[in-house]
Amino acid sequence: MKVLDAEFVQGFIRMADDGWQQGWHERNGGNLSYRVKPEEADSVKESFAPGEWKPIGVFVPELAGEYFLVTGSGKYFRNVIIKPEESIGLIELDGRGENYRIVWGLAGGGVPTSELPTHLMNHEVKKKQNEKYRVIYHAHTTNMIALTFVLPLKDEVFTRELWEMATECPVVFPDGVGVVPWMVPGGSRIAEATSELMKTYDLAVWAHHGMFAAGEDFDLTFGLMHTAEKSAEILVKMLSMRPDKLQTISPDNFRDLAKDFHVTLPEKFLYEKQ
Ligand code: 2HA
Ligand code: ZN
């Protein structure tokens, strides 16, 4: 099969375009990666033209030999749907999880996303927890970024405030949201900080920058980003009307919700407010 005919590639392209249409990917902002299933890689192998091995920049032994579909560094999400062979690429990791090579796409000398270290370290953490996790998504979500200027950069505060803004939130992300303070993007230090949070959460906020989401498939991962960002939008709107709430969802309301929806909500997020 041709790479572009494969369902996982079509799903990837659709998700990138969905993100563009949400307004989360100005210029070359954001990046997306998918850990390809062995049978999916096999189904498109006839189109592979492997390039040179290059260092990843981090060490991800648990991902040795795996294939990833990734967006390209400096590529625009806006162009993924019209120029997929230039905007995205399939990479293979070596047997030690130290080097990668491009086997398809990123035509014209492209390279994988500048956030490849964070993507792969997050994939490694998630795969160890649950083999079903395959998608890592980074977006410049406007309202969440705005909140990083006015809320304390604490997991407990972001989680609780987002949960309160939409009843579905604690059901969609019951483990909560982690927050990475401002750091230089693109390297191994921010990759380590983010993947540490991914041990606990499926969502990490990068202060003054954006968000990372992890999930099992494109629908769940896009849906997670979308739900969190919508909740952030409601909070921005609420704070724009007045600084306090007349009423909200209480800690006991959350406990009742947890029972009926069969989710566990950590008590650290259900603190009493003054
Ligand atoms: O430009 O979003 O974080 C890609 C990015 C870097
Ligand atoms: Zn970014």
C-alpha cells in the first residue's frame, strides 16, 4: 500500500488539519506524533526509502525498533493536508533507541519536529504504562496559554479550575493536568520535565507556550486537547466578566460525580478554598 493510502496516515492528517482549524497552529506552531503499529508499518513498507541514521538527542530504549509518524520541523499544520509528503514523515528508531532515520516523507530535506525528544520521551513513559497509548500532541492552545499568566503554575490549581469550568472535565481527565514552568523548548531538559509529569497525567501545560496531550488514538487525544482548551476558554470568559464565581461545582459535587461515573478523582484536587 502507498503510505498516503493507509488509514493511520489519513487519521494523522485529519487530526493535524483539525488542530489547524481550531487556531492552535499559527505558522509552524505545534507538532504531532503517532507510534505506528507493527502491522501498519508492514502494510506500507514497499514505499520506504531509508535515509541516514541521526541521533535523537535523548535515549529511549523502550522504543527501540519502533516506527513513528511525525510532523516536520518548521512545517506548517496548515499545509499538512495539501502537502503531506513534505510536511510529515515516517521515522524508524534503531535497536538501541538512540538514533532515527527517515523512511518516508519529509521530502526536500525536512527533519522531524524540534520537539522530537519530548515526543519520544512521552511515548516511552506512556508505552510502559499502557501499550495502547500511541499519540502525543503538542498545540499552542490560546486560552490555556492565557491562563498561565494569571493562575499559579501548580498542578492542583490548573486541574481544579479546569474541572470546575465543565462537568465533563473530571470524567475526561480524572488524573488531572500537570504544569511545566517556563523552559526553553526543543531540548532534553523540557523533555525530561514533561515526561516526568506524563507518568501521572495525560495532559501537561507548558507555561506561556501550550499543551501536550497523550492518548490511545487520534479521537481520544484530539478530544482531550479540545476538552481542556474549551474549559480554559470558559475560565477566561468567566474571569473576563468578574474575578469571582457566584456558584460553582463543589468538592462534594465532584465526589458524587466520581461515584456515578466510576472515576477516581485524587483528593489533592478537591481541597477547600478560602
Ligand atoms: O514550532 O511548537 O514548541 C514547533 C513548536 C515548538
Ligand atoms: Zn510549541
